[in-house]
Amino acid sequence: MIMILFSNAALSKEYYFITGINNNKIETGITVSTASLDEDDEDMFFTIGYNYSDNLGIDISFFETGEATLSGDNGDRFTLAGTEYEFIVNNAKISVSSENIAVGLRPKAKLSEEFDVFGRIGYHFYEATATASGDGITTASLTDDDSSDFFYGFGLSYKVDNFYLNAGLEYYQLDYDYIDEIKTEFISIGFVSEF
């Protein structure tokens, strides 16, 4: 459940823009015995923000949490919520993903001339989708759940000349009808340029 983001951000007196590539891991709560589970994925993110004051930003982010994929062949097994399941077709695949819009506050404080600490807190709105496929069956969508939940995070910025190097961690909660929760953690590394 770790996400690494390499970001490039432009910052003015009032507005800032951040974009980057993330590498995350989604915690599905599934354990595998003979099946395979891939909870790592990469995708882009975009953040647009407004500096309300020197110590507070307000921003909106657009991103995907990545895709968690469970796969296997006939007879392969996995466990979810204490119940063991078995695939009955070859090349079976179940995937879970979501698209998100996060709106939140970014409080910040200067620790020194070079270092700033910042937080993120807010709400994110997401559309979660699961698909299933395998030999002899038609690919189908299991559910498409529009929902919202709380998120929070924190980080550190280091100024080098006219750039900032950011490192942070964010937590997003996602609730699905068929999975109790998916928690995604983000570790973010980025560059911020002022103008």
C-alpha cells in the first residue's frame, strides 16, 4: 500500500498546479494460496490549488488509485474475509479499480528557510469498478459504486534554489459492497517550482 509520486508543480502567489506519476499498492484484504495477487499499479495525478494564506492551501486532485488484480487457473485458491474460494475456469481474472476526485485543505508551516511541513485533509469522491473474466466466460462488470470518504496525509518540502522537493504520505479509504475496505497509502516525492 505504498504509492510513489514524482511530481512537477508550478506555484504562484495564489495558485499552484501539481502533476506526476504514482506507484501505489491497494490493500484488498485478500490472501492467496495458489492464485496470484497483484496490488501494485501506476498512474498519473493532477492537483490544482489556491493559496488562501501563507499557511493554508485549498486544492482539488484528480487521480486513480490503481488496479488490484487477482488471477489464477482452474483449482487455484484465495481467501477473502475468512472464506476460501476456488477458481473454476482457466485464465481467471478479477480486477478492482477506482477513479477519484479529492477536495481538501493543505495546512503548512515553515520549519526553516529550506524546510516546510504540510498536511492534507478532506473528502474524496470515487467511482469504483470491478471486472471479472476467464476462459469460456464473457468479461463482466461486478459493480460500479459511486461513493465518497475521508482522506488525510502529511509531508515535508525542501527548497533548493527555486524548486521544492516534496515527500509525503496520504491515506484514502474506499468501501466496496463486496470488500470491506481498500486502504491506499501514498508516498509522494515531487518538485515544486515558484514563479
